[in-house]
Amino acid sequence: MNSPVRASLLIAALPLLALAAPVADATDAAWQAPFTLQLPETVRTIVLRPRTDPVEFAAEHGLAGARIVPMGRGASALEMPMEDTAWEAVQSGACTSRDVAGCESATCQGIQLHGSAAPGSDQSAEAIQARLVKNAPETVLVPDPANPEAGSCRGAPLVPPLDETSALATGQNVTIDLSLLDSPGGVTDKTADVTANPELATADPAAAPAEPGAAAEPARRSFEFSVSSLFNPAGGVDLGTDQLPADTSDWTLVVGAGCSEVKVPLNAIEPARLPGIVVALVATTDVANVANAYGLTVLNEQPLASTGENIVTYATTQNVFTVIAAMALDGRVNGAQPEYVFETTAEAGFASEAVAQPRAYSDPFAAMNYAPGKTGALQLHGEASGNGQLIAVIDTGIDVSHPDLSSRLREPVDTTGKGYAAENHGTAVAGIIAAEADNAIGSYGVAPAAELLPIKACQPKEEGGLAARCTTSTLVKALDVAMSEDAAIINMSLAGPPDELVSRYVNLALDQGRLVVAGAGNGGVHGKPGYPAAIPGVLAVTAVDAIDRLYTQANRGEYIDIAAPGVDIVATVPDGQYPPLSGTSMAAAHVTGIAALIRELGPLMSSREVAMVIKTSTRDLGEPGPDTAFGAGLVDACKAAAAATADAVSCDQGGAHADFNAF
């Protein structure tokens, strides 16, 4: 666009409401945060060569606060915010080490979107630039085939903004004209999707009275972005005259320029979905007829053994919502919807010094594994270790050859159609739940004798990366496998938007007496509720660190049930690495392991009873009583075991559990 926006502006299917009054409804404003132009510190990255111990390197070079990013093939990277002077010292010191493959600075990033600005003040411009950018992939190692010991760092630069002349471009620059704020009465341009509604200037009762004759301060005005569902005939969402990707999970809306910019994930505005795809339950005999009736192409179909239904993915060049609305009236279709996108909920942890734990096992990382001691799970291992409990892990692929896991795993299943592989996130979650104990390898799991059913329903975004995404159809198929194989507990360390078909199959699993545990989501204080955790009956788990501080990226909400350790957790990943990872994924895995211990101790208990015992046997955190940050509090395996066995099994309250909780 060549001039400030006065004509049609549709960003991510959202018109800009420039200057609406403050949003009163907390649900509508859940994703929003105060507007700021504050410059964050630049993120610096040190890429380590394969087989370099990142924890040892960080300690040796005074980088204990660095985040460790596993990169596959035995390599890793350290990431940390750092100002220029300190970074210069690191470049002349740590970066010259033979263990370092490269050092670089990341593009500065802003955060937050909703708030106010004073026209003409030094913190706001007359016009703010806005654009959509495609997120850069994870930093992963690109191996050099000629030299397996070497490799280069792959971290793509920011994708340039969309050019109006290119149909294949990836974003578009627009200008939001804040000069409208200067109009005392406000301006509404009815030819545009931009509305200026000045907030009434009111005196601040706490402010000092103005001096007589003094110039009035420019009134502050609030503004926000909001959603408008407008779809084009091809089934995409319009961005000006260009199509916005339906899969919003890899896109960010950026307001401002350079380091004075603010960002919001596009999927916080519009749920991510695969473009042009419809998922439906249709009988096998009707699949082709339904496709012909609505001009669809059949991509895949699979019978669901648990229900006898048949799940079908169709492709269309039409408006997917128009097609879905028509199919809803068709008696041959038992549910149709978009193919929504879910994401795993873990990120790289930090190379911080772990809280020392009693060395209960011979595993070399046992002393760094603070979580089982903190929750009391470790103290129960003399009475229960998860024996006889089958846990379905719906995630990315688990490394079936990992020495800490190979004896714990059933035959793996792939529902993605992309092939089963050993991948980071699923292997990490599996290790937290059930890594073998006392084998002098790595660390140990919360329920080290439990049996795991690996179900790959999520695909890593980048080969060798940690982040992964799943879809409606892969999750429904995975839930079907979990029920068909009679898993007692289902772990889903992932989060996404409300999804009718996923909810239907989660509820079916709950109705069959299975326990479903899910991470609450890593959307932060303004994140929208994460599903399936927000489905009633699912045990929704948030994350805390070793001293009970809430994980900064954890979602908040009434749906959160309990908290569990999920920050800087020593985790198994392929290639024999044990990096610290953080997120509600890790916390959910801890609760899943504890649930396996309780089920072993109380074999006659139903899953609902197990969930209730766990939720009512917590240690309160935060505000007294249940709250939106910690739920009912920190999971306490000792209290839960006592409640499940009428005090026949309890922990030594003078032991490590009591000491740790008093830390």
C-alpha cells in the first residue's frame, strides 16, 4: 500500500480498530497485552560442535543463564539475551574456543500488541508500520557429509514483507495512520475497515493538578486489533488484495519497525488450519459420493476401530466454511470441520545450576533430576514404579532404540503418514514419564516401570528440531489407537484451538474410563485456553520451576487443574543427549507418571477417582485456594498415595520430599 491506510485493510482477517475503548471482557482480550516500544536485549547464539557438553561449556565460560537448544546429531547451541559490551567479551573469549562452530546475534524482537499511545509524544509515531512475516525455522545443525564432526548452523533470516506485485510473496506492509488520534471528536472512515474512536480524556485522580496556563498533555488513545471472519472464494482469508495463509501457526503480525516493534502470533488471532482441507466422519460406502456431491478430492480415509467410524480428509478449492456448512445438513456426514493445527508445548531450557538432589540411583544425571524428589514421586518408588500401567504418548516419534527407553516401549504407530522416526519432543516426554532407573545411563523417569505406547501424531517443523505440530485428523487417529490398544492413561503434551472432532474422541476416551493428561499451553499470561487441556475432564497441567515460580510462558485460566515441575527438566532426546527442556509438555509428563504410580497403588480406582485424588492432594501455590495460574497447586505424589491407599502408603515426611518442598 502506497499511503496511510484509509482504504480496505484486512490483516489476518482482522480489521484494525484504531482507538477502541479498553476491552472489558477478559475472554475477548485474553491474547492481548499492553502496547510497548521498549527495546529488549538482543539474543545471542553460540553454536557448539557435535559432542560438546553444553552444560559444561556454559559453566566454564560463565554462561550459566544460557538456554540450551538441542540441534540433533550430537550438536547444540546456547542462546542468551546480552548487551553489546558483554557480547564483545564473549566473542573474544568463549567464541574462540575450538568447541564453537559459530557465534551470532539474533534480530531484536518486541512483544505485546494492545494498549495506548500519546499522539506526538516521543514514544509514538504519526504512523505505525504493520506487516506479516513468516516465522524463521528453528536453529538446527546442517551436517557436512564430508566431515561428520563439522556442520553449519541453519537459522533462516526473517522473511521479507509481502510485495503487492507478487502473488507468491509472504507478507504485506501496511500503514496504520495514528494522526487520526489528533482529531478531538474522532474520525470514522466508513469506506475503510479502519475506525478511529478516540477514548474520552479523563483526569487521573492521582495526578498532580496542572499549572494555570500550562499546555495540556496530549490525550492518550487506546487501540487494538480484532477479528473479522472474511473468507475469499478460494477458502483463504483476505489480507488486503492478497490471500493470508490459513495455517497461521508459522506467521506473526508485526507492528512497528526495527527494534521498536511489537508482535503477536497470528494463531492467537485466527486458529491455525491447513488450507483447503476438510476433515469429516463419513461411512466408507459414502466417501466417494460425498466427494462428488461437493466437488471434493479424497486425500485419505481410515477406519477408526474404537468407534467403527471412518475419518476422511478432503481437499477443496472452494470456501471451506461454505462446504462445511453444506455438509452439516447431509445425513451421510457425521461431523465436518477444518483441519486445525496443534503444537507441542516445549522449548529449550537453561544451563542453570540444578537444585541438588539425593542421588537415589546410579544414573549420572539423577542428581539434576529435581522433579521426582520435589513432587514425592521418588519417595514412592519403593512401593510403586508404574508396573502394569500402559500409557499412550501422543506426540512426535519416540526413539525406540534409546537405552533409557527401549525396554519400556510397545510397537510404535504413525498416524501422520510421514513415516515414524526418532524425534526430540516425543523422546523427551517419554523419558520424563518412564526412563529406566538405576541403569547408569542418563536419568530416570517418574514411573520407570510403566509401559509406553508410542503414537506419532505430530511432525517436527524442522528436521532435528524440538517444535512440532499435529492436526485434527492425526490426533483423532491417535486417540483411536490409544483406545483400541486399551491404554489406561493418555498423555498429550500439546495445545491448540477448540476442535469438535478431537473433543469428541477425547470425551469418548474419558467415558471409557481412561485418564487424559495434557499440557495447559505455552501462550503466556494472555494466551487463549489450550485444547485438549481445556476440555472438561482432562487433567490440565501448568508448569513451575524448582522453587515454585510459574513458568513464564504458561497459559493462565480457570481450566488449569494443577501445577508440576516443567522448567529446566533433564530430558532424553535422540543421539544420547540429555538437555534441559521447559514447558507445560514437561509438566504434563510428570503428572502422567504420577498417575501411573497412583493407579498401581490403587488398582481398583477409576481414572476419574485417580484424577480427583491427584487434584485434591496438592500443595497450594500462589493465592490461597485454586487460582488461574497454579490451579489447585503443586502435584504431591505422597499425599495422593496416602489418599488412594487410606494411608497404607505414605512418604517419610522427614525425608527429601519435605526438605525440598521447604526450599
